[in-house]
Amino acid sequence: MLMSRRARMAILPAVLALVVAGCGGGGGTGSAPQAAGAGCDAAPNYPRGPVEMIVPWAAGGGTDSVARFVGDQLAKKLDTQVNVVNRTGGSGVVGHSAIAAGRKDGSVIGMATVELTMMHWQGLTDLTYEKFTAIGMVNSDPAGLTVRADAPWPDAQALLGHVRANPGATRASGTGRGGIWDLARAGASIAAGLPPDSIRWVPSEGAAPALQELVAGGIELSTASLVENQTMIHAGRAKALAVMADERLAKFPDVPTLKEQGVDFTMSAWRGIAGPAGMPEPVVKELSCHLDAIVHSPEYAEFLAKTGFGLAWRDAAGFGAFMAEQDAQKGQIMKAAGLTP
Amino acid sequence: MAQDLAAALASLADPTLLLVVLACGVYGLFIGAIPGLTATLATALLVPFAYFLDPLPAVASIITMSAMAIFAGDLPSALVRMPGTPASAAYTEDAYRQTQAGHGALVLGVGLVGSAIGGIVGAVVLIVAAPALAEFALTFTSYEYFWVAVLGLTASVIISQGSQVKGAIALLLGLLFSTVGIDVALGYSRFTFGSELLLAGISFIPAMIGLFGLSEVLRNVLHPTGRLRVARIRTAGMFRDTFRTLWRYRKGVVSGNLIGGAIGVLPGAGGDIAAWVSYAATKNASREGHLFGKGEGHVEPVVSAGSANNSALASAYVPTLVFGIPGDTITAILLGVLLVKGVQPGPELFSTQAPLLYGIYLIFIVANLLMLPLGYLAIRGSGQLLRVPPGVLMPIIIAFCVVGAFAINNGWFEIVVMLAFGLLGYLLERYGFPLAPVVLGLVLGPIVEKNFMQSVIKTDWDLLQFLTRPVSAILMIVTVLVLVYPMLRSVWPRRRRGTGAGAGVERAVGPDGRDEA
């Protein structure tokens, strides 16, 4: 009897809380997407079925996790299934080709990454950003200069001075040869007035193995994004000398930009949603509108805070212009660094 | 640690996981019992299902299935003189002759209990050795990884079955295929002939599905085996005799498990090789060695080699999980499945994914205990198992091959790769080339190249570093030892001859050719 009264007492507030939460939650979820959906419905006949979102990189990686988050949110907004499909291989060529070759009605979209503006310069494919319809850029992570915590250089200028005095002695890594962080190395060297090969590039499978090499003493410098190196930086085993962005990062307010240190150069790995060239205008408009809402939602902010990825929004027109600009920049650096065939 | 163990135990209570384990156990017994259908093939056919599962159930499905399949390979060995999987080939002759002499239940009982013991010992090797090795491997750099991969390549040829020249050719073929696509170090495209599809290279899972799955179908269609005459066995009193026999040959149990555990840890060498080596060792050591493979056959090699293959199966997970370098062909597929699921094997796995690892350990124990009742039922029903008509089986295998190849990257090109490697696998086997080295070449080629290039670029071509770093030097010495192993072996006293004529059924190449060569 005593037990049951106690149980009832315990249950009552729980039930009340549930009812309140249910009403609040129901009201919230009922109105919010509808408002977003109604405001964005530029193409009333879209979507007619499930949408396929192609990811040119492997499951479990950074691009994959961003794509899966955006895909989930987009599914709610469009009220249809969004199937995230990984098409890997060929340094991203296979997946990007699959996006470009997809149906133009908006049923095939994908997560385009910075590699799209590099692969054709490298001679891997004829595919360029022109074969895509830009829909919206969702994320960007700038390159950095990360060295071992006990390295003798207090800032970027000291490091560059060391490189200038001892060309070829400094070894850097972060990606494979011709990868985005290799370009960060070459581009920053050129911008600092150094020959592009004055820092030697040791190819690695990505930022994590490069960081391990850095800590183990196999290399002196990682040009990968600070996000990718954050665990070791926070653990005090590596230190960041600079970030290759226009402004300091909110997560690393003490790390100055390269520009502040006298080298006017930025480089970042970006990701955005794109479809095959020639998508109908209203569909692009609708998708872009949904992406705008997703990117500026508190859920996305929470996701970024958890993963450390950086927010960078560009709408369809802005993303298209940005890709063209990026393509030209990458071509210049790759030619100068001898990374083109 | 206790916390991780508790988490793993909790995850074990998941009904999906238990269902997966049970279903895959039955599936493994079925595939293993059918001559020609290997545990590798069974794993390859599991791929499309593994994709829908979480990492732990996916690994569990492969562990359970392969353990059962390796045991079930003993069934047709004893009943129709055809090894169900290559891992049983070493003692097929003895198992069959014993069955003919009326000891069928005993042979299979010994095979079953010995397999379960072997599996658990192998799991203990994994549980003890892997974390210690992982701790050690954290200090590995590209030099050490280079040598571990070279060791795997060497072992796959030197300890493989059949002619070493053919093994080496098969390995080189695999290495050649592994160079297709974008070069791992410098980013140039190779052998792509301007095709964007080839830029991605030849993905090894579709290649393996073709090599082991489709090629078997081709062989079956082109060379049908006809009706099998299945020997009858009575299982009354089986377990009593089994335990008595195992106790009598307990030295064989110990040596088989030790050999199996050690060979499994070696990258590139798996259960079939462990069984051959254990067979040879038992024969050399036994006073009754001259009776092996003749007359009524002998149960002792079934005891030792039968545990060795299961023990190696489990300990092959050591290099796979610690270095990301597969211990055998089954773990090569497992590696691919893990990568697709975003789980990157390597020493970091032991700190970041401890619950998953404890789950894997527990699954090994569960699977091998489950083998006892399921295996007993399989022995009882073995007559029916062996009578499944190929006309039903082969189309199903083809369907699974196609689906599995497609599932890896959602593209048709992988299906083409699977078909091409199916044809290649058929031709290679037809002319006596082993298939495992092709796979190891394909998997290890990029690892060797990448680590070599990284090392030399780091040091500006200072090759001495490969020899002067202590761990690197030790690994090099082990590699050289494996390389000269055949010469060492010919120095050993050889009191044996005619190592089982029926053993060459599974592969066109038996042990005989190699021993004489």
C-alpha cells in the first residue's frame, strides 16, 4: 500500500511533465517545419520520390557525417526519404562523376567538396565545377600551421624564417600529394615569397596519421585544419601557429591568422550540396531555401559545436561563384607547385 | 576495463545480435559442409548482409559463420573424402579412412570438440596478445608497417599450398592489380587507360567475391561432381569416445593449438596453412606417424590439425585488428567491411573502441560454445546436408555475388570486377595457382607501397633506416626466417611419405607436389 502510494506520487509529476512536453513538442514540431516548408516550396511538384544524396568519400569520415546530418534534416523539410549513398574512390572522382551524371530533376544531389576544383588540374578527370549546379555551401574548415608543442618556433614568421634559411629541411604532411593540405603548404610558401618546394611534402592518408607522425617526430609541420588537429592541440602535444582564414576561428581565438602575420593567403576545405548541371531553377531555389534554414538551425549549431566543423553558408548563386573563384586559385597554385601534368 | 566489459556484455544481450549469431552459425555449417564452398566464399556472400548491420553484429556474423564453416569442412572429409574447406584438406584422407573403418562418429566428434577448443584457444591468444601488441604498435612508424606488410606477402607465398613459384606468380598478379588507380603516394593515375572508373582502382572485396564465389560456380558447372556416395555413421556414445580420444592425444591438442595460434598471428597465413603445418608436425612427432593417411587412417592428425585450423582462424584477428593487415582471406573481407562501416583497425582501435573489441572477444567464446550443439546437429544431419543439389545452390550463389559486389560502392563497375575476377579465379585454380596470394597482393600492395614511399620521402631516400631501427630490424629478421623456412624444413628428419592422395581434391595442387619440389 505504502509502495503503491509512493509509486503513484512518483508517477504523477512524470505524467504531467510528459503531457506538457508532448504539447510543447507537438506544437513546436508541427509549426516549425511547416513554416519552413511553406516558405520554401518554390517547386510544388518536387520531390516526387526519394532523393539520393551521393557522398564521394567513405562512410565514417568528416564529409560523410556532415552529409548524413544535412540529409536527415533535408528529409524532414522535404517530407521524403533522403538516401545518403557513399561512392568512394579515385580521390573523389568517382563520387563527383556520379553526381554530375545523375538525373537533373533534383532526385540526385550530392556533397561536393573542394577536391572538385583540384582533380581536373591534376589531370585525373575532365570533370569540372561547370558540370554541376551549385545549391548551397554548408561548411568550410581553413588550413592551419600546426607544429609539435616543443618546436622552437613561436609564430608563423619564425617557422617561415627557418624554412627560408634551410630549404627542404622542413617536412610537412596532412593529405596525399596534391591533396588540399598539400596545396595549403605550396600556396602559403608561394605567398610568403618562398619557392613552392622549400617545405617537403610527405604524403599521408589524412590528417590523423599525419598528426601521429608529427607527434612521433617523423615530420615537423601539419597543414591540416585545426579542427582535425584539435585533440592533440588541446592535449598540449601540438601547437597551432596560424590559421589560413580571413578571421580567427571562434574555437581557437588565440591562434592568429596567417594574414595577421604578414602572409596574405587563405585556404580551406569546403563542402556544399550540388546537383548535376541543368537542374530546374525552382528545384534549386527550394533546396537552397531549405539548406539555408538547416544551416542556421540550432541543431546544426549543436552538430558543429560537437564535431568542431566550421559554419560557412553560401546560397546557390554565391556557391557557384565561389567554386569558379576557387577553381582559378587552385589552378594557379598547382601549376606553380608543379602538381599539374 | 570492467566498464567496457559490462558494456560489451550488455550489447551481447541484443536480440538482433543473438539472432545474427545463430543464423550465421547454421549458414556456416551448411556452406562449410558442401565440398568446394569455402569459408572465404561464405564470408564473401555475407557481405551484402553485413552492410545492413552495426559493426559488432557484422563482425559477429563473420566470426560465427567462419568458425562453424571450418569445423563443417570436416564433415565431407570424413563422409565423402572431399574436404569441405581447404582447412580440412590436410587430414581428409585420415578422416575418411577412419570413417570407412567404422570410426566416423569418433572422427567427427573429435573434429567438433577439437574445433571448439581451438577456437577458444585462438580467442584467448587474441584477447591476450592483441592489446599488448597494440600498445607496442602505437610506436610503429612507416618503417615497421612496411616490414609487417612485407612479412605478410612473404608468408602468403612461402607457407602457401602447392608450388611456391605459382604462389609467387599469384602474388605478383595481385600486386599488379593493386597498382591500378591513383597511386597512393604521389597521386598519379596508373593503368587507368583514361577511364574514370579505373581511377578508383580494383576494390578487393568484389575481386574476392569473384575469385572465391563465382569461380566456384564456374568450376561446378564446367566440371560437375556427380552424385556423392555418403557414408553412414552412428552417433551413439560419440561424446564419451571423443573426450577419451582427446585426452589420449592431449599432446596433439596442445601442439595443434600452439601451431594454429602462432600461424594465425602471422599476417597472411590462415587456417588451411595452420592445418598443414600441424599435420606435418604431428606426423614427425608421433610414434604412430607411419600410420597416417594409410590403411584405416589415424585420428591423431584430426585431433591436432582439426584444432589448429580453428585456432588460427581466431588468432588471425590479431594482425587484422592491431595493424589493419589481414591474417587470412576471411579477415581480409572483414577488414573491408569494417572500413566501409567507418571503423579503422589499428592500434588506436584498442583505446577508442574498447567496447567493440570486448564484444568481439565475447562473440568468439559464444560462437565456439554454440558450435557444440549446432555442430552435433550438423553431424546428425550431415547426410542430408551433402545431398543439396548444385542446381539449387549455384544460382543462389551467383545472385549473392552480384548483390555483394554492388553493395560495396553502389556501382555497376564493381560487378564487372567481380565477373572478371571470377573468370580469373577459375583459370588460376584450373592451372594450379593458389588464390589467397592474389588477395593478399591486392590488399597488402598499397600498404607496402605507401609505407615505403612515406619512409623514403621522410628521410630523403636514406634506406638504412629500414635496417637500423630496432623493431624494424626484428621484423626484417622474422621475414627472412619465413623466407628460408622451406630450406630449414628440408633439413628436418623426414619419416613420412605419401601425404594423403585425396587431399588434393579441393585444390588442383596438393601437398605432395610441394613436398617433392
